Amino acid sequence: MSSLIEKIYSLVIRNILSFYTKNIIQYSKKYGIWKFKGVFPYRYTISGELLSKILSILKKLIIERGLRLNVIEIGAGSGILLKSIYNPNTYLVAIDISWLSCVNTLLNLGYKIDVICGDSAEMIKQGKFDIAYSNPPYMRCRPR
């Protein structure tokens, strides 16, 4: 039953989004994730040694040991990192200030997690989390 609900949910969301976003969605079969143009890449690359270690530990705790944690990702983008640690027994929250990223994360993870579109500082104050992490975009800046 759950699988049928997921398929229906995914189909409805895709149809609604395609109406509004014509030709701006990309899908990666390799990662099983949708991405809007304008949301940071869905490639599963981690640009920091520390974040890589944290996610490795999280995967072991959540997926292998089944530990129940409250985890929040700040600046979730397409949601690929949360998808990599998803477990039904864990409470996952994605926060992003970009509505496009929030909708993108919903498309990829749907009702499995909570997605909050807004200022992360205010949202974190309102909840209790065991782990909070962020993988901000690494962009080259031109000196002013």
C-alpha cells in the first residue's frame, strides 16, 4: 500500500511541477533524484573532508544500527544528502531559504521528511535536533 501511495504522490507532484516548470527539471537515474535547474547539482560529491566523515558516521548510526535521531540539513538543495541517510525511524528535516530548493527536496523525498522553506536560524531555535549539518555551495567569487 505504501508503495502505491508513493507512486501516486510522485506522479501527482511531477504532473503539477511539469505544468509550472516546463523543461527545467532534470532526472538522474544514477542517484534516483530530481533536480531543478537553479538548484545546486545533484551529483553526490561532498566538498569537505569533515562533512564526508559526518555523513559516513550518520549512515552507520542510522542505517546500519537503526539509531533514532533528529537530523536537520541547512541548505538542503535537492535533498540528495538526506536521501542518502534516510531511514523511516529517523526524523529528518530539510531547511532551505529557496522555495525552488524546497519544492525540489519535496519531489525527491516527499512525505518521508519535513521540508521547511525559510530562514534556518529561526527554524533551528524552534526544534530540538541531535545533529545539524550543512553543505553550502562552494562558488568562486570575483573580488570587488
